[in-house]
Amino acid sequence: MSKKSQSHQWFHSLFKVTFHRSPIQQKPLLRFLFTSFTFLVLAAPIITNFPESKLLAETAISQDLEAASFFQQGVTRYNRKDLQGAEYAFRQALERDSNLGAARNYLGNIFMEQNRLDVALQEYTEAIRINPNFSEAYYNLGLVLHRQGEKNAAITAYRQSLVIDSTRVAALYNLGLALYQQGQLEEAIAAYQKAISLDSSNANAYFNLAIALQQQGQIEPAIATYRQALQLDPKNAVAYNNMANLLAIHGQASEAISVYRQAIRQNPKNASTYYNLGVTLYNQGEINKASGVLKRAHNEYREQGNIEQAEKIEQLMQQIAQKAGQQKPQANQTATTSNLVQRLKRQTPNQPETSANPDNVPVSVEFQPTSTNSGQ
């Protein structure tokens, strides 16, 4: 049996559960106006945030002075980003004291940063074997499993970390992300809300919470949460676009138009935002402005190579031009607007543009694997 298989087998027996993919709960969805307004385009979690560690021991890590000395050398080199030197020092410490769970945790962090996930999993598993109450090792194990696509196993590891330390904000954040990805929206919302209660400065937690609320059809709470996310991160173009969509659906077209324009100022290349703005302007009777904005959406889609969507917008622009030229009475224009909306609903959903944060994708900013000296 390979070391990877042994580690997975030990992890499964540790929690005494069988991991399986939970079916995503089917919930009735709102019939939205905007063909670009789609949900659950998921991205794999990535680690993008590497704060420095502050991890020099205040108490003796080992009764073996030589082991303790090598351990401290490893911590110093790790904090200096000398991963090769840190690995050597931690291995020397473990040769002298094999029960240094903190050294195992550090080795897992090193391998995680090198994207050697199978080896990192083995080290975190060994750290937990040495100290079953090692909250950080459970959290770090959750990161590895999350990145390996083992969402249910990651959820279990994050939860175990929180059983030991309920204030670990990063574990709550990533638990919310994993639960969302498994379709467990209510539990994801609860996890994000608790993370925010412990750290109200986390813009990404507000953003992901808003998306989960949006997915549940909780329009007003989602709008309010997008506002909070944007107060913390006023450059989040996706949050502006998503909030504008909800405002338009909720009948707040004037504010939606303003918010779409804020989204465009942050990202002038987002075709779906131009498209949604154009539809909203048309529904407000601003036909000339709508035509100009839809033309920009058409051009952006062509530049992206999305010829199918560009051609559909071109057809809509022609229909709008024809209707505008006919100068119908107001009653007939209302009917025309309704017909246009029905055509929009029948269109193929727009593909989100290729970017770090496509529309309605939770920001998957995991945090750096953590280390303290509590795992000895």
C-alpha cells in the first residue's frame, strides 16, 4: 500500500466516517431577467495569501536541547522563506525527538507551499497522530484535502479544527467555501456569518456570503451584504455587477444602472456587465443609450471570441432599432419591452469571461497553512 493510501486510510479511520459527495440540494430558482446571471460556476480553491509566520517558541519545544535548537533554526529559516534549509533543520530535530508534532506541521506547510500535496498530507496526518488536539494541523489537513478535491473530507477536518479552537477564522471561512461547493448553502451561510462575527474586516467573507444568499433567493439580504463587501473592497467589479443584477430584479432600476456603471469603471472589459446595463436601460425606455451599451457588449464578446453571444446581441440590437424607428405608442412599447425580456430569457446563458473572479464565483482565498509550537 502506498504512503498516500495509508495516510488516507488513517484519516478515514480517525474520524470514523465515510466520505462521499453530497448531492447538491435542488432549490427553486428565481426567473431572472439577465441571461448572464448564472450561479455555481465553481473554481478550485487556491492559496493566494501568505502572511509571515510569527512562530518562535516561548517555551521549550523539546527536552532534547539539540532537537529544540534544530527546531528553532527551522522556524527561523521558514520565516525567511528558506524552505530547503527549514526542511533540513526540522528533519534533524525529528531525528533527535520523533514526537515533535509542530515540526511535522511545519514540514507539511513546506510541502504545501511547494504543491507537494500528498507528502504534505502525510506530515499533517502524522502531526495529528502525535497530538490529536492540534487544531492547526487539522486546519492544514483540511487545506490539503480541499485542494485535492476531497471536499467532504476537508469539511470534516475544518470542523475538527473548530471543535478544538472555535475562533479559528480561516477554518470557518474555508468551511463555508467547501460547504457552498457541496451545495450545503444554509450551513455555508452560517459558517461565513460566524467568520464575519469574529473578523468583520474580511471583504471576501462578505462577498462569498452574498453569493450564497443570492443563490438561496434571499435578494434583500444579498444586496445588503454586497454593500458591506464593497465598503471593504470598493474595487470589486464582480460585486458591483452582481449587486446591480439583484437591484434590477428587485425593481430598483435607477440604482442598478448607477451600480453597473461603477462595475464598468472597475472593469471596462466585462461584456456581461455592458449587456445587463443595456437591458436595464432598454427596460427604462432609454433606447438610444441601451443601443450604445449593447453595441459595446457586442464588441467585447467578439474580442473574447464569444461569437455566438455577439451574434445574439446583434440580433437584439436590430430588433431594438426597428422598434425605435416605428415610434409605437407607450402601451405598445410596454408590450415590446415584455417581448424583448421574454426573448432574453430564452437566450443561452452568457459564458463568464475568463478572469480570476468570474461572475458568481466565490472568492476562494484560502489562508496560508498555519504553525505554532502547540503541537509538540
